[in-house]
Amino acid sequence: MTPRARAVFITGFLLPATALYAVFVVMPVVQAFAFSLYRWRGISANRTFIGLENFRHLFADPIVWMALRHNLLLFLGTSVAILVLSLALAHAIGSDSRAARLLRSVYLFPQVISLVVVAILWMFILNPSFGILNAALKAVGLERWAIAWLGEKSTALASIGVAHVWHALGFYIMLFAAALRTIPPDVIEAATLDGATGLTRLRYVTLPMLWAVLRIALVYMAIGTMNIFSLVFLMTQGGPDRATEVMLTYLYEQAFKHSEFGYATALAVVNFVLVMALSGTILALFRHNPQEGKA
């Protein structure tokens, strides 16, 4: 096959997928950037061009900064919890014990159910009147800890974070379990013979060899928490008193409650840029393994 024929052959396969991606991904993004420059009620074709006014309003809006802070807190808090738990459980399911076999059969369960079901389930668990959590606390004599978890400003965001971790954990267990299987057994054996066990082996052997997977996992976590919507909207709708407001719930409020589609689109554009910037920062920070080159 000549180079030209090869190029035509490859283009023929790539063109349909590229066209679909351009129509259903690239064009909506470009259109969103365009709509953010208008004042638009969303119910007619009439739009008023206002340039960057939506963005000036956005950066002066204190609720936007509050929502962004909540997104970042969810990212930092849930990422640490997910990394610790998923690495520990990925190690655990690698054994051949009965407990490990049981864990392998159930750890993906939260991933296969709808986010709507997850939200409703955790609303029942955290219900202050008949929830399982408060009932368990009362049963062990900790009545003072039995509070309205989703109704208190101090605990609502953390409660949503717990629900998010529970739902997302299975995917990262699977990701790290697959990555652990790629570590050659002789490397682990050599580290053990050298006296590296437990956290020492995790720090100097396991994590450096999982560095690329860890980087991708953090990017997924950043995308997931910066775009979190369903759990927050179904469990608290951003309350109480905006204590769980995130970027996308505020976007929803502006678009579908106040009919400010131009402003809501500007929020979407800013959120998109922030997600890309955060993902790029993570990729840059984790580009080089700090253990490389060390003696």
C-alpha cells in the first residue's frame, strides 16, 4: 500500500468519528462561549449582545466564589479519602482470603446504581428522624451526635462528600487493583528482602510504580468534583443557606429559576476553563516521579 493510499484509508476510518466529535462536542462548546456574551432569557431567539458583562458580573458575584470554594473543598477532601481507601482496598482484594473474595464481589455495587438512587439512599441514611446513622449513634449512647446531617451548615457539605466517596470508590479500587497487578512480583520480593514493608514499601516502591495511574486518577477526581451536580441537587439543592452550593447548582438556579441563560452559560464557560486548568495543573505537577533519579 502506497503512503497516499494508507493516508486515505486511515482518514476514511477517522473522519466519521471526528465529524461526530466536532458536531456533538466541539460545536456546543463554541456555541456556549458565544452565548456567554449575550443577555438571553432562554425562551426566545432574541438576544442582546453585552460583551464581557456576564463575566464581570460573575467575578463580582460572592456566591460564585462560595460555590467554587465548596467545589475545591470537595475535591481536596474526597480525593484524600478516595486515594487512601482505594489503595488500601485494592491491596486487600489482591489476597485469596474469604474476606477478599467477598469484597471483590461487592465493591463495584455503588458504581452500577444510578446517582439518583445513591442520593435517595444517603438521604435515608442521614435522615435525622429515622436514619440508620442516627439510630446507630443513639444505640451506642452518642445521642448528642445524632443531628440533622444535611440540615446543618457545618455538616451538610461533608455529608455530601461521604456520599460521593461511597459512590466513586469502586471505580478507583478497580483502577488501582489493575495497576497493582502490573508491578512485577520480583520487585516486591526484592523490596521485602531489603526490609521495605508496610508504609515504607508503599512510599518507595508501590507509589512510584503507580505514578502514572495516580496522576490520571487525580484528574478524574478533579473532573468529577468540579462537575458534581446530581448528588448536591437531589440531597440539598445547595442548602442549607447555600452551605452546599456548587458551581453547577448555581448555574442551574440562574438558568432555570431566574431565566438568566446568558449568565448561566458564562458560569458554564468559567467552570469549563477551571476544570481544564485544574486538570492541566495536576498533569504538570505529577509529570515527573519524585523518586526517579534518587539513589
